[in-house]
Amino acid sequence: MNSEEGGSSVWSGPRLAVSRLNWEGRHSEAIDLADRLLAELTDPEEILGVLLAKLSALLNTDRLRECPVVIDAAWQTVQTNGAVPADLGEFHALAAFFAYREGSLERCVTNLVRGARALEVTATDVRALRPWIAMAVTYSYVGFHRHAVAAQGHAERISRLGTAMDRKLASHPEIKVRHAVWLDQRGESVAAKALLRELVVHLGLDDLIEMERGYLGYAAARYASLGGRVDIDVHALLDSTAEPIVENAEIRRLGHAALAIAEYRPALALQLLKDAATTHTRLGAAEVPRLKAMAYAVQGDYASAYKAAGEATLSIAQAADPIYDLFVDGITARLDFDELRRNVSRYTDEAHTDSLTGLPNRRHLERHVEELTRSGRSAMLGVGDLDHFKEVNTIHGHLVGDQVLEQVAAILSRTLRSGSFLARYGGDEFVIILPGATADDARAVGDRLRAAVEAHDWNDLAPGTPVSFTVGFAPLDGPGGLPAAFRTADLLMLRAKRLGARRPGTWPDADDDYDSGY
């Protein structure tokens, strides 16, 4: 299909059909079409493409609860069948967007880094155009504007190798609009005005996809509010015919407020800004007070303008706090994983190592117990798992579940003393060997492990889903060896869960009676 027919060299077939509906702002129709196609398709590459197009539509319409299933299905397809770098890059870009919308900046940044690495080898691959735009949008949405502009630059360079539709996709004014208003909010109004002018002068209705019209309208309105001359119909751009999602409503309200400021109608601007928000447009928490400051200044109310400007400054300062927290958390996690690697460096045989956590696996556990038994040393064996781990996978997806397991492994490894043995037995189940320990020692260790897992800040990785750890211990040197000790410890762990043992000293004893239901 040639460019005059509205085609794109980015993709073809089922994926293009779903994506075109997205570009036209018909996201609900795109989701319905994707579901019909997924019921029929058998080719893994086509399935992955449609899953990614569906995920994009779900994110655009705030149907976040449906995203984890689609993310897991896409990742399973990648794991089973592989993926070209462009598709892998787009997957991570969209997963990053979802993570940020869910409140996890850590997961978002992790996926952005992985996405960028995947796309670095796609300099001349037209299939990477939309993935680079997805990366740019997510960077922009999070507030990493310079990264966003750089990612869009990759897309623009690639688009020159493609069709007119490819160049429309690469234009995506929302990225530069967010950058411009961010500059203006920081006091760099001259640079902001120049960037907005570039958009207004060089882009028209024929140069962008339907879902981006509102952002070009906002660029024009904001340019006018800073004293720029606009010769296009801003109202027509703001009142887009795209699907009436919350993002479009926000940009329309803010745009009309900025336009009212430019038209010296401050009362109307302040009325529009009274309940305005930037939750979905991500123009920054400072944008509403910045516009209010401008409106008050036009009105001549300089005291109110000064107060609103202060609110804008405070919003900018507060926006940096999560980045600092992420930096500290990232260093902590890296130290945890370094400690884990040191503890398991002797377990280099892949046949005896769990590929996800790097811990010894079940096979290595059995070998370790055999050696311990031959030496005649006593030990306590612990069996523990994560409480309500199924909820993590259900609510946040299996990718997040894997990250939780990785971090739990690091926390347990760091908390255990030298000489202890930690293995991943399977799923969310871990086994601990404490050589020479008594039952009281094991209880103390169990309390430390539980406290360490609960003390970790899980809210950024799995918002709203607490992560905790329950463990039961039994003597390893009793009759029956490893199988009997494992069974007893497992029963004690289950009993602890039933009793709600969450305070030091409440762990059940190995000689307690058990209900027949265990």
C-alpha cells in the first residue's frame, strides 16, 4: 500500500489494521478488532504484533486492569518464539508506560532501559519507528524530557526512509509539547516559546495522526499565551473528533484556558482552570498553577499571580523527590544483588542453579543435604513461601512476580548468616538450611527473614499488594531424612499461615499436633 493510500511501511497485515484504528483515535474499536484477530491468528509474530497494538489501545483508554494479562501473553510469546529487536523494544516501552501508570517508577525505568538497549541496533529498521515513538512518549510521560526528545529524534530519522504515514507517526507533537511546557514552568520561557513556535509553524493537520491533533492545538494555545502569533484554527484542533477519552478532555480544557489568556479573558481562563488536571496529559503538576499565574497577571492581580507561581515552583521541586528515592532504592537493590551473587558464586553449575534468582535449585539442595548428612552435623530445615503471591501475579502480571522473587531471594540471602544455605525449591517456595541451629535459633532466623521481607518497600514494584514471607522449621537429622523434614517444615509453615503468625515468638513448634486437613 503506498503512502497516498494512507499505508505505512512500519507493519502490515493484522497489526496494521489494529494500529490504524489507534492512530485514528478509535481505541475501543481497536481492542475489539484485536480480540477477534487473536482468536484466529496462529503466526507468533502476528500474534505479538496484535497483542502490542491492543496493549497500546488499553493504555490509551485507561483500561489498566486488563493490561497484565496482555503483557504476560506478549512476554510468553517473546520467551517462546523470540522477537525482533523492534518488537522487543516496543514491548518494554509499553510495559514501562503501564508500570508508571500503576505507580511503579522502578519497574518503569527498568523497562525503559531494556527497551532502549533492544532498539539501539535498529538504526535503519523502519519497524523500529513506532517503538521509538512509544519509548519517547513514555519518557515524556514520566518527565524525562531530554531522553524523550532523543528517542523521537531516532524515530524522525527512521521515518525519512519510509512513507508519508511513517512521517506522520514520527511527528507526534505531544513529546515536544511536554518538553516546552516543562521549560516554561522552570522559567525558560524563551526556549519554550521557540520550541512551541517550531511545532506551530512546521506542523499542520495533514502532518499528524488524528489522536495527536489536540496536542498541536495545545502547542498553538500555549504559544499564543506566551505572546506568539497563531494563524491556525486552534479551536478546531483542540476539539478533536478522536474518541472522547479523559486525556482528550484534559488537553481541551487546558488549551481553551491558555487561549483565553492569550485573548485577554482571564476570568474565563481561571474558571476553566478551577477543576483542571494534568493526570492523563502529564503536562506536569506545575502546569495548572503556571497558567493561573499568567491569568492573574493579565487580570492585574499580582499577589495571586505570585502565589500561583510559588505553587508551580513547589510542584516542580516535589516532582524530583521520587527520582531521588528511586536512586537510593536502586543502589540498595544493587547491593542486595551483589551480596546474593557473592553468596552463590560457588554455585556456578547451571544444572544446580535456578535461572531466575541465581540461587541453588532443588537438585543442588538434595546434594547439599546428602553432604551434610554424611558429615553427621545437625541442622534445621526451613520451608517458606510468599503470602498471597498469586495476587501479585494476578494484579500486576508475571513479569512483576518474577521481579518480586528476584528481590526476595536477594533479601533472604542478605539476611541469612554465613554458613546458611538458601535454595529456591520452585514457584515462590524457598528452602533454608541452618547447620548446627536449635529450634529457638530457627525461630529467631524466621522472625528476621519475615521482618526483612516486610520492611522492604514493595509499593513501587507492586503498588497496593503487600509482600510477606512465612517459614516453618523442622530438624533435618530426625527419622526420615530430607523428605520427612521437608514435610514437617512445610506443615508448620502452612500452620503459621493459618494462625496468622506475624509476631516474634508465635511460630508453631515442630512437635505441635496437626489438623488432618494438612
